[in-house]
Amino acid sequence: MQEKIKQIIAELRPDIELEDSMEFINDGIFDSFDIVSLVAALDKEFGISIDGSKIAPKYFNTLSDIQALIKESQR
């Protein structure tokens, strides 16, 4: 799952060199448009619907955060 998330991020933001330790929000890499675009791509790729209340920076700061959000949305 993490590799697929990395692939999606690389497609959305080809201008960044993705590293496992990145903090997308804390490091100022993602803005609100990036998060909305990522949510749409994740919903489509994983067949989920991320709840609107979960579209907040704390759910998108790291790859682990994003992976946990996907797993929670699959339940």
C-alpha cells in the first residue's frame, strides 16, 4: 500500500523528491490543493470515501499517517 501511495504522490507532485521520512505538512510540501487532489486520487485508487472530517493536515503529514487514514476508511 505504501508504494502505491508514493506513486500517487509522485504523480501529483513530480517536483518533489519523495523520501520516507518526509513530513508533508510540517515541511510545507503540501498545501490545501495538494490534499484535496490526494484525497480524490486515494478515493479512486483504493475504492474508498475519505470522510470530510478527516481532510485535515494531521492525517496527511507523513506516509504512515496517510496509510492509517486509508486503512481506517476501508472499514
